[in-house]
Amino acid sequence: MALIYLSGAWVVGIYLGSKFALPLALILIGLIPLPLLFFFPQQRKTIILSAICLIAVFGGAFCYQASLPPEDESHLQFYNGQEVEIKGMVSADPEVRENATHIRLSATEIKRNSDWQEISGDVLLFVPRYPAYEYGDVLQVTGELETPPQLDDFDYEGYLAHQGIYSTMLYPEIEISATGQGFKPLEWVYSLRNSLSQTLAEVLPEPQASLAQGIILGIRYNIPTEVRDDFAGTGTAHLLAISGLHLSIMAGILLSIGIWLFGRRRHIYIWLALGIIWLYALITGMHPPVVRGAIMASVFLAAGLLGRQRTAITSLAFAVAIMVGINPQILWDASFQLSFMAMAGLIFIAPPFQALGRKAVNATIGDEGIGVSLANITTDSFSVTLAAIIAVWPLIAHYFGIVSFVAPLATLLALPALPAIIAAGALAGFIGLVALPIAQAIGWLAWLFISYMLFIVSGFASLPISSIEVGSVGTTVIVVYYSALAAAVWLGSRKRLGERIKSGASKSFSLISQSPKRWVIPPLLVVAILVSVGGATMPDDELHVSFLDIGQGDAILIQKGNQQVLVDGGPSPQALALELGDRMPFWDRTIELVVLTHPHSDHLAGLVEVLQRYQVEQVLYPDLDYESTLYDEWLGLIEEKDIPRTPAQAGQKIDLGDGVIIEVLNPQTPLLTGTSSDINNNSVVLHITMGEVSFLLAADIEQEAEFKLIVLRADLTSTVLKVGHSGSYTSTTPEFLAAASPQVAVISVGDNPFGHPSTEVVERLEEKLGLSNIFRTDRQGTIEFITNGERLWVRVGEVRD
């Protein structure tokens, strides 16, 4: 108990130091109780402990004050609000997000009056997604330092300050001075993590790939917003966040499964849990929140078993004191608080629930047999889950403003998939580094379990009362709740409700351990489900042309049998990946042909991600002179992956079989020049035919190219017209519309500042086709046309206002 008191005093001192600037001399107050030793020698231990606790309190306060950055010219924060030129090293793995990359730069020098001077401090850089940067790169950066802003109700400045970041810089000028200057072991860990992430993206479709990256590697930046909302609303967001809450539940489940598989002999079940947790921490990049969670989980496991509360809480308190001493700012870190409370829940709350659950199982169905063992594992898992949730829900409500009513049941049903996701995903990731085809087959297992988790979470999220938004729960509510919870735990222990789980394996375990069913039946069941799902996703013989809902831009997926042709990728890699994951079979990671109509970002950005995620067999794009970092990345990937390429030119034909022909109508030879936009007017225009049905994909060509095609008597007749340039007034002239003579028009468009589609173009289309024959991706989502060459069917998403 002495160590608990000392650890608590140290943490209290850290907190006091954040509120008051106490002088170090106050540490001498710890000497005041010592004269009492002469008057109360029988209370020697208590007096000495009190003195040391007082020293710990004021020592903690001084430790916090010493951790704050100096407010002078030696620290980067001093220059906030000024245009500066600094040098520094990328000190953490960059966070590559949808449209930007976040880089933590540790500054070493600043340029003042033409001279370089030493400086300290970290700045968070916001830079374009391309070109890519890595941990250990030394950068010379020019831009304006800013104080982190307040974001609505979110204290962004305080959030970054707890990470030791007091400055930000938006889209600065960057020059790479050197590479590979970081700590070599950490550089290797980050490199491994990024390689595993890339492999998961290659073997899994979306959203399964981003969830696997979040669950296995802690890379959560690209998880779709709607998926995040479902997990938050069902109280299962901890399954995506690798923290103490995540690892504590994982440790509890691993113990139950380990005991079921191996019994308690030689404590194999504990070593198994420890090994998996630290392997898990390694492949996630050893990020501080993960390491803290792994330390707390290890402390819990090292305590022996769930019932040894005193040893576990002492070790946990000491570990917390050490971590807070190393970095006092983590005391306000949400993941740290969740980690501690989740572990405390496992130590104090789970054992009584487990004991009651086992008693209920024995009273209901007996104490022997397979059913009893499975019921015990279920009740143990539910106890661990419920205990962790009871311990942390006020913090979740405080930080995220959500209280979920389905969290215990949703977590219980979704959680069993977690070990399988981690095992199959990690195995696929590692094997994919050397043998991608084998990794793809293993990835099917991960896909199955992730899809199951998504099914459970989305199902509960769809319930009308799955959660409520409560705003931010105040500290008073939190203090009252934890005080009442502590009192309940103390009273429960006095009444011996928390009876310790008995050592040794039960008779039911012995019965199951002698049976091969537990090893044979689950794999056979998984294989049967995969075969069934694979059969259900086999393609038909019809032609599918889908105009994907990817925002402001174009992305069109053409499918015939097992063949896919992707025309453009839109502006959002995430949106395109989600659409492809929804449209293509989960087992198909090959796209036979990728067509880039022209290199503007609203057509190209998603395709760069496609080259990284899919096996692309051929690319077709116009040979245009265009400069951008995004286009350079596209060309570099084609070169790096040695993908066969063909410059697009009018007259080319592609035969997909069964009478499906794709013909290139534009660009011309020689290229059009001197137009209002040479890049747009030399876009690749495709004409697709199957029997009596045809599609004209007009890309972004404008009136100059339209007139050229009419003059050259190109075959523009079409059943379905993809309207050029998102319906811009510069395209779809009356003459072009008359030559194409479509029956149906599709406008691929999203929210934009350009006024697309033009009112003039829409009225022209309505006059010729009628309003019911005009489809828009911003109003109807993805629009899919299906044809057998004689008839045409259309399928749209949810209609929007």
C-alpha cells in the first residue's frame, strides 16, 4: 500500500503543478512530520510515509513546472505569428490523411538576421499528400508559425500542448536537406509499419482495409466518417483505438481463450497474452499511447490472475507514476486516462462479474460439458467487456459527448472477431512482404471477420436508441460517479462478492481438451462461409457501367465478367476506394485497365491510390505536358511498378469479349492546341458498345474538341451520355448533343465553387431528354447501368435533396 500512496502523491503533485507555480523550496515541507518520530515512535512507518508523500507532492509539482517549455527566444513557440525559416528533423511517422499529411518537425535551428541559431521545440506541419516524407528526414522549412486555433468546442491548442507541440505551420515551402537521420531501430519499426499498412491496402477492399490498418497498426486517419460514427454511436470506438481500454479487453479475452486452450500449466496463457500484446505494440509503431497501454496490460498480466487485485493495483499505480514523471503532460491525455481506468475496471470490477457469471452457468446448465465451457468463456468475455465499459464511460462521455446504451452487448458480439482480425491481418501483412498472392488468400479470412464486425456495429448503430449525445459531461459528474463506484467496489469486497477465480482447469476444460472439435469445426465453418460468400459475389455475364459517387470529378467503373476497366479516379482516394470495395468482389484485387482521361486532380487523385492498392495490368492516358506533384507521383508509380502503358489516341479499340468494344475517340493526332484549355480538350473520350446499347464518356472536353469530333464524323451516337466537364457551360453544346442523340444523361458532380452543372446545360438536357432521364451523382449517389446488349437497367443510390 505504501507504493500506492507514494504514486498517488506524486500524481497529485503533478496536477497541483499544472495549477500553481510552486517553488522547489516547498519540498522541505516534507521534513515537518519527522520530529513527530520522537513523540510517537510506534507510528514510525506512518510518519515516514507521510513525509515522503509530502516530498512526492511538491516534487511532482516542480517536475511539471520543469517540463514546460521556456518562454524565451530559445524555444520555437516564441516566434508564433511570424514568418520564419527553420531546420529540423521529422521526429515521428507522418500521418498521411485524405487530402494532406501531418508532420511533426523537431526544430534545431532558426534563421535570424541571415544567421542560423540553435532552437528547440516541435511544430506540426500541414503539407500536401505528395511528395511523401518519412521519419528521419531533415527539412528546411519556410512559413508562418501559428498558435494552434480553437476548433468549435475542441481545445485544439491544449490537445497539441499535451503532446509537446505549441506551434503549427500551414503548407510551407519545404526543402529536404538529408534523409535517414532518425533513431535507426525506430526508423525500422516505422518502415515495417508502413510496409504492413501498404500490404493490407493491397489485399483488402475498403472499408475493411482501413479498419484493419486501424485495428492492427493504429492508423485510423482514413477510416470513413460514417464507419467512425457507427463505432462511436455504439460505444465500440475503443475497438479501433489502440489504447489501454482496447488492450485491457484484449488481455482479458486472451486470458480466457488461453486458459481454455492450454489450461493454467506453466502459465502459458499469461506468456501467450504478453507476447501477443507486445508484438501488437511493435507492429503498431511503438507509439506512446500504445506503449502506455501495453505497459498497463503487462502490469495486469504480471500480477498473476484477475483475482489478485492488491498486487495488480500496486504495480499499476507505480507504472502510472513513472509514466507521468517521464511526461507530466500525459496526465491530461484521453488515451492515458482511458488506459488507467480500463485496467482498474479489470482489476476491481471484472472478478465479481466473472464469479457471478460462472455461478449462474453452473446453476443453469451444470458444471461439465462443452456447453458449460463455451458458456464460461462467454460470461468471462462479457464480464471483462462490461467491467471496462463501466470504468470508462464517464470519460468517453466527457471527451466525445456520447453515451451508448448498446455498448456492452455490441462490444461483446463484435469483440470475439478482434483476435482473429489481428491474427489474420498481421499474418497477411507479414507474408505479403514476400508473397503477395498467398497474403491475399489469408486476407480473405481477415475480410470475413472485419465484415462480421462491421455488420454487428452497423446493425446496432441503426437502432433508434443506440446512443444519445450528451454534450461534454462535467468534472463534477465524473468525480461523483467514480466516488460512488469506488464505494460500491469497496463494499462489494467486504461482502466477498469479488470471490477470486479458482486456480486450475475445470472438468469441462478436460473434456474439451480431449476433443478435436474445437480445432476442426471452427476452421471448417470459416471455410464454408468464405466459399458461400465467394460464390454469391461471382460476376454475371452482363455489362455494368457505374458512375461512382466520389465528389466533384469523374470515376467510372466498367465491369464485364471478371474484367474491370476504371476510367478516372476522382479527387478523393478514400471515396474511390470505398466505391471499388463495394462494387468489386472482395477476392478480386486486379483491375485490367486504368484510363486517365487527363491529369487534373479531380480525375487523378484517386488513381494514384489505385496503383498502390490494386494489381493494375495496363494504363492508358494522354501524352500531355503537365506539371504537378500529383502527376509526377502517378508517373513515378507506373515506372516503379513497371505497369505497361499506352499513350491514348483516337482510333484505338479495346475488346472485352462478348461483343463489348471500347473505342478511343479523342485525343486527336496531332493534339489540339491554342484552345481555352488544351488539357481538357485533349482528354480521352471513350465510346462503349454492347449490341444495341452504347455509352459515350465525354471526359472534360470543351466546345473546341466537341466541334472537332463532329467535323471528323466520329461515332458519337449513344444510349447513355456522360456529360462533359461536370455539366460546365463550356461543354455539351447543342451541336454535340444533337450528334450524340442520347436517351439518358449522367452528370458526375459534387459540391463545387464553379456552379457545375450549368443551368444552361441542364435546361438543354431537360428539353431533349426530359427530367426523368437525367441522373446526377450529387443527388442520386452512384448510378449503375446494366445491359445485356438489348435492354438497359439503371440502379441508383439513395436519393438526396
